[in-house]
Amino acid sequence: MIILEPRIRQLLTDDALNTFPDECCGFLFGREETDGTRLVIDILVVDNSRQGDKTRRFEIAPIDYMTAEQHALDHDWSLLGIYHSHPKHPAIPSETDRLSAQPYFSYVIISVQPSAQAIEQPSARSAEEPSDQPAGYNISFRSWLLNEAQQFEEEKITDYQFT
């Protein structure tokens, strides 16, 4: 299980929307509890370094991995995983995602789907649209772990409110 508290969800949403229609990407930091639960405390946004079309693929530069590892050490956190967005696609990993995945990491995928209303009237917001969704977009999160057979298994995401 991975815990994404509302502040982290907002940071992920902001990065996905700011990068849309390209894929965003970055790192997840926090701690792993003794029961295996992962608590995300911070993220590090990085540039999608993929050459060419970034609307369906992302790439993280080696220097960004080194920066992330140092960031984790500097804050006494664990590097828990990677996040990226799927603009106009569901939050399900692609075969390319699977082939580039590493064991241990959580892979949070943010789906950014323009709502039907955004296509018809980009500046309007429906009264039925959930208040936690940005105007014109449906955002969803799913997390994945690579198993021993090198296949993704879904990791439960839960909310946690710091008090």
C-alpha cells in the first residue's frame, strides 16, 4: 500500500496539468513502514528528457536519478519510486513502462483525461464536476509494483490526512 496525502496528490496533479499534453515525470520520496506501507512525503519534479514526441513516452536523464538519490540522502528519506502521467490515456502501465521498470519502486501513474465538457466549452465547469477535479479534466491515480515475474501488480493507494 502507498499513502498519497492530499498535498502530494495536488503536487502530482499540478505537474501533470502543467506538462499536458506531454507526459510529466519525477520521483517519490518518503519512508517504508515495517508492514511495507509506503508513505510519500515529497516529490521531485524532473524534465521529461525524451527526444521527440513526449505525449506518449517519458525518459528520466541519468543525472536526474543521481540528483534524486542525493535528495533522498540529504533528507534521510527513501527513494520510493517514480511517477509519470498518461495524457488522454488510463493510468495503466504500458509495455514500455514495464520494460523500463525496476524492482522495489512504486510507479504512480496519473491519468489526465480532458472531460467532454472541456472539449465542448473549454472555460466552463459543470455543476456535477467533482470539486477536487481541475476544471475541464478528470484526474485519476493508480500505483504499480513490478513482481518477481517482471509483471506489474497494482498497489493500493490510500489517502492519509496529517493531523
